[in-house]
Amino acid sequence: MSLLNSGWRTLSYHQKRLVRDLLKYQGVRNMSKMREEAYIDGQWVSAKSGKTFPVLNPANGKVIANVPDMNETDAELAVDAAHKAFQTWRNTTAKERSVLLRKWFNLMEENQESLSRLLTAEAGKPLAESRGELMYGSSFLEWFAEEAKRINGEVVCSPARSREMIFIRQPAGVASLITPWNFPNAMITRKAGAALAAGCTCIIKPAEDTPLSAIAMVDLAEQAGIPPGVVNVVTSSRGNTPAIGRVLSTHNKISVLSFTGSTPVGRLLYENCARGIKRVGLELGGNAPFIVFNAADLKTTLEAFMVAKFRNAGQTCISGSRFLIQSGVYDEFVGMIKDAMETRLVVGDGMDNGVNFGPLINQSQLNKVDGLVKASIAAGAECLLGGKPHELGGLFYEPTILTNCAETTPCFEEEIFGPVVGIRKFETEEEALQIANSCDVGLAGYIFTQDVSQAWRVARQLETGMIGINEGLISAAEAAFGGVKQSGIGREGSRHGIEEYSEIKYLCFGGIN
């Protein structure tokens, strides 16, 4: 370092930038959690084809690692391994499964910082957000370690004196877990924790953009003592993903599929699962209404707005998407959010101190966001702030406000999944509900009012599976996460999350004297 200091002034700007980048990411490259292999049947393996694909840092476009580009042959090996392991794992006691999940949780806690840095490197989110996701993700392992011991049956009243009727719960079988790029840690633990607690084995297919977190977490699962074949990870490029998806949704040894992602892909997987009558859990797209009534506390609402909208640069399934503001507070609140966005959002590389707003995940996502903004402006929306790719270049996009949005404005009709605030003024409670319920998805919604009666009225009528009332951060391991309409089927987290992975068996004892 002394040599570096002595020659620092002689370096060019680009040489200094290179040195900073090397120092910044050396913790990622050198940490023990960085692996570049998939995991099948307790073995760290390459693709049978020998092919790999690069994982890029969205903040600078550089290659972080190269991981196996697997195909359907590899996926079938993973299914076979999980099916073989299920024959013994299904017979473990709830206490045994609980202990192993708790060990996995403890290792996640111990390695939180290195996992957070890995997450920021591959997903681009600010380091503070990555640390938050690691805490959130780990909490599912802790929660389901406890819930494993509470998978209870029932004794019901028989209609005959000579019979006793009992319901028991048993593990459903092998589970396919297909996870998204925006929360690559928490979406895996939320599914795998429940599956393992119930006695299922699983195959994890992480998103093409963010496979490293999955690999690192399964490394820790292995260290925790989870047996070979109980957890498997299959990685692939975007090109091979459809073929792997077909295997994981149609294979006759698969009993459950859990998917988090877009509604069109979820619909396709649902159709595939129907052929084999498989159990499904689908957490699909949303287009969350964020309703601010005249009776709202605007300071509280502003803080909730910043959390609900700009976490992960707006790339969150429950992110506020359609902002409906009542006329009595419209001008004041729009001014407040514009000021907050201009002064409080610091755009940059998530590894840099003070940055709270990172890049979008890839070029396709940036093109989509920019296209929806341009289409919305062309349709009559007014751009109050931002509206174009950020001057930093790459995958960074400006925090954007679009006002005068109609129900048919593109950024209202389609979930924008980016840092764009589409705003519409409304006059009455009935009008707000009509607009909010006018779309075919219903994952999350937000209501802001200090009128308790109004909060209850609107919450009852709002067609979403989850509602934040004067609150912008609604996710927790204890919460039943899921939507209605075309936002999915089933719930994740809470005691209900384990139900997706178990079957009820009815036992009738007869001949009792």
C-alpha cells in the first residue's frame, strides 16, 4: 500500500478508477462464498456440455464469474437426485429438519456481510439494501425451522361409534423452485425453507442474472449438514432456461412447482403443471395502487412512499406503481415527493458509500422502462422529473415523475418495474377504488389515511392480496405473501407457506368396539 500511496499522484484518472474497482470488489472475488459450479446430489458440478455463461455486474458491466450453462439433461439429473433423496428425507422427524434449518440460518447470519457484497455485485442494489435482504432472507430459515415442528394434523368427530377419523399431513414430494433476479436471496429461502421444513426435497433454478447468491447459500446448506440431493441448484443462461423450465414443470417425479416472476411465464408454467396435476405456488406480477387520501399524514406517507417505490430502484413486485392522490393534498404531496426524489436519492454503484439507488438489472429492463416512459409521455402524461437514462450511462435510469396519467397510460396499464412514479389525481373514494381495481392483477396495494373507517372500507374493497395501511414496508417471514386475480396462487411465508408443500392424508380406523 505504501508503494500505491507514493505513486498515486502519478496515475491517470482511468488508472485510479481501475485501482478503486479492484479494491472495492476484491472482497467479492476472494471471499470463500464465491463458487462457479452448480450443485447436484451433494456434488459441485459443471454442465455436462462443459459450457458456461458470464454473470455481469450491472453497475459496470464487468464479468464477476462464469457459471455452468446447464440444459435439460442436467436438470433431469437434478430431479433424479432430489427424488432419490426424498425417499429418506421424507422420513426424518420434524425436530431433525428443524435443527438442520436452524444450522443453515446460523451460517447465513455468520456470513451475512460476504453474502451481501456478493448480492450487490450481481444484482446492483445498494449494499445497505443487500444487507437488509440478507436479514430478511435468513428470517425465513429461522421461521420455518420453528414451523417444521408445528405441521399438525386433526382428529375429527366420527359419525359412527365404531370409527375414528384422523387427518395427517405428509410431504408432497420433490419441489421445483424457480426464483427471480430482484431478490435472489430471500425468494430462495422463502421457498426452500418451507419445502425442507415440510419434508420435501428441491431443485432451485435461480435467475440467469443472479445465480451466485443461490450457489453461495447452498454452499452453506451443505456446511449445515443438509444431506446430498435434498437441495440442488441448476444454473443456466437465458437461452437454456425454457428447456429447464419444461423439465421442472412437466417431469413425472416433480410434485410441486413454486415460481416467482412474470404473469406470462407463470401462466406457461401453470399450463405445463396441469398436464401432471402438480401442486403450484405462483407469485406473479403486480401493479400496486398507492392511494393517498386527503386525511393522510403526509410526512408519514412520504417516508412510506420512498420505501415502497425506490427499494431496488423500483424493481420490486410490491413496489408502488400507480399513485393516486386525492385533490385536496395533490399539489402539496407531489411537491414533497419531487423534492425528496431530487435531494435524497443518490445514484451510483451500490458498493459506494452513501449510494441508495443502483442500476437496473440488465439492458432489456432499461429498454422496457425507457420505452414505457416515452410511450406514456406520447399518450399525454407530463414529465415532471427525469424521464430518460441517467447521465452515468450504462444501466442507470433517472428517478422519474409522470403526472396527468390516465387509466390507459402505458405506465398505468403495465407494471413498469423501475424508478418511475406515475401519478393521477382523484376526487372521491369511489373513484380511487374504481381506478385501483381496474387491472387484472392484484398483488399489493397501499392506503394512506388517518380516518380509521375509511381505512377499513377501502381495505375491504381493494382487490389485492396484501395491503399496507399507512405503511410502505409490508414484507416479513410472518406475513402471508401472495396475490389475487392474475397475481398468483397460494401464499408464501407465515404458517400458510408450508401448506403448499404438504398433502392431507385421511385415516379412518374402523371396527372399534
